[in-house]
Amino acid sequence: MDKSIIIQKISKEAALLDDEKLKEAFDFIRFLNNRENIDPTLEILQKEEDYLSIKEGIKQKAEGKIFDWDSIKWVIV
């Protein structure tokens, strides 16, 4: 399939998405475009499920639902 046809089809489908889903699609496209320049741990992100899991973890961190290991005070008994 020709690149311009694919772009047209993507545009039509994207027009049907709500704002949140459209942003997710855009973020994923940006990820695909930049993944060669990202950390060498790309093998972890090859599955969309893994990518979304990591993305959810980043969101939870931003919302204060999870913490950095460095912020945890350890007590050795």
C-alpha cells in the first residue's frame, strides 16, 4: 500500500477518536519514530503491552502513586 494512502487512512481513523485516544495514538507514533534513538532497552518495549505497562507506571509515578527506590528508607533488622 502506498504511503500517502496509509496516511489518508490513518487520518480518517484518527478523526473518529476522542481526545484522549488521539493523544495516545500520537504518542505511540512519536515513540515509533524515535525508538532507535531511545535507550538500548528497546527489546522490553517491542510488545505494545509492555510499552503501555511502562507508560502506566510513569503516569502513576507522576501522580505520586509509586515512589523511587531511593526515596525508601531501609531498616536492616
